[in-house]
Amino acid sequence: MTAKIALVTGAGSGIGRAVALALAKVGYTVVLAGRRLPQLEQVAREAGSGAIGVTVDVTDSASVEALFARIAKEFGRLDLLFNNAGVSAPPAPLEDLPLEQWRSVVDTNLTGAFLCTQAAFRLMKTQRPRGGRIINNGSVSATAPRPRLVAYTASKHAVTGLTKATSLEGREHDIACGQIDIGNTATELAAAMTHGTLQADLSVKTEPTFDVRYVADAVVYMAGLPLEANVLFMTVMATKMPFVGRG
């Protein structure tokens, strides 16, 4: 059986790395995309099974087009796209956030996911057999904001709209799209949670985290469904994090 091809953006560390390795373990040939080639190549060595690392700037259409052209040339198809690349800006009151930081976050988290989705559509709708699956990393910030993170919150809310639009337009091409919203997984980006982070009432409290392997397991489950079935939204979070209810 020919291995399925998966593309993971932001694959050099954290959630992207964990998901890429988990997909490789269940038989995918993984294309690891990101900004730092040494890290990508290290993860590719860990993944094995023909995995490759490719540098890409997801905010640049030409860079994304070159990435997908390479996938089409080397593998002939793409079965799974995990839109994971993302950044945040340093916490700041809404009125003080510099425009360049707003643009950086929105360009990476939203426009980057759109450009990769657009390129995936072009390939998935024409390959044979046609179709594929796209999974977006939404974050619980796609539902509930944290204070002083307006750019990240807005971008992740917009990713939810992208997920819905992609799911709708993908129907006629056998392209399924879903979103995984992650809360407080234990990666470098979430390290501050264990030392204290700003709450809705502007107090500072520590928050629980959970192992990133459970995120990877969830993505593998979503990816493994036949195209006739789809997880549209899934939330995977630290059980005791302040998300449900008033806190």
C-alpha cells in the first residue's frame, strides 16, 4: 500500500513536531515545513519513512506555492494538511498593540493557513484519487479570549471561519476540513502557564498543562477517518484549566 502524504506546518517544535512524529508512526510520509531547516531536518530524521524538511514562509504566497510544487513533484499528491504554524505577540493592552505586531500575528495565523489551504485545494481537487483532509490548529482562543492578546484571539476566531468555509467548499471536491482547539498543552509556548499567567480579572495565576502527545493522538484520530466522516471541531485541553464557566 502506498503511504499517504501529510504536510505539517510549524513542524520544527512543539505541537507540530509531536503531530508529525505521530503521523509518521502510523504510516504517513511527512513533509515538515517551517522556518528553521536544522530543526526540521532533525525531526525528519526522527520521523524516518521518507520524511523531509522544507523551509517555508507561510505568509508569502510564492514560498507556499514553491512548497506545494515540490510536494506535487516528489510525491504526486497530498492527503493531509495540518495548518499548525502560528505566532503570538507579547501581551499588551489593545490600544497599545503596535500595528506591525498585529499584522505579524494575523499574517501567520490566518493568512498563512489560508494560503496553504488554497494551495492544498488546487492539488487535492485534481489528484487521483481526488480529495484529502485539512486540519486547522484553532486554539481555545478561537472561542474565549485571554486579556491583552487581541491579535492572537482575533486571528484564531478567524481561523474558525476559515474552517467552516473550507469544510463547506470542500464538499464538491471530497476535501474534508476540521479544527482542533488546544488548551494549555505543555510546550515551550505554554511554559508561562506554569509560572503564572494573566486571568480575565487581571490577576495572575498558574494554570495546569497536559502532555502534547494527547494532541498528537487526537490529530491522528481525526486524520484517520474516511473522507465520508469528519470531526468539524474538537477541543483538547487541560482538564482543570480556566476555560469552562466563568473563569
